[in-house]
Amino acid sequence: MMRGGGMGNMQNMMKQMQKMQKKMAEAQEELGEQKIEGTAGGGMVTVVVSGHKEVLDVQIKPEAVDPDDVEMLQDLVLAAVNDALKKAEELTNNTMGQFTKGMNLPF
């Protein structure tokens, strides 16, 4: 026999979890709508990614295009993409971190 209404407690916890999952899903969705910009070469290359780390846009200024130095352009694009992804990662951690604080969930 269970004392002290253990079942009610369990249901309460489930409700809390569902509420939290809903909030997390909403936060995830909002992240997807975020546009995060990464740049390289002092703005010669700009890359825009979503909070879901999808590349949305790549802009390359004409002066960054040197047919004799394609490698430099490749490096700039790489750097801009990594910059944008790093910022997106930080945003994700900040946004989702509020849900995992104080909970030892293996994410």
C-alpha cells in the first residue's frame, strides 16, 4: 500500500515534464528562426546560419575574389562559416541551457 498519495506526485511530475518539453520544443523552433551572422576577412565574407545550424546565406564581396588566390577565399568562407556556427552553438547552449539547469539529464 502506498502512503501519502505517491501517484498524485508522479502525475504532477509528468505534467511538469510535459510542460517543459513543450517549452523546449518552442525554444527549438525559435532557434530555427534566428539568423546568426559570421564574418571573416573584415566582412569580406559573411555567412548567415539559422539557430538549427543551417547555412542560409553566403555573401562574398567582389574584392575577396582573387582568381590567383582561390585558397584565401576558401579560407575566408571556412572561417566565416565556423564563426557563424560557433555563435549559433553558443545561442543554442544559452537558450536550451535554461531547461537543463539543475537537472541531470544526459543531453
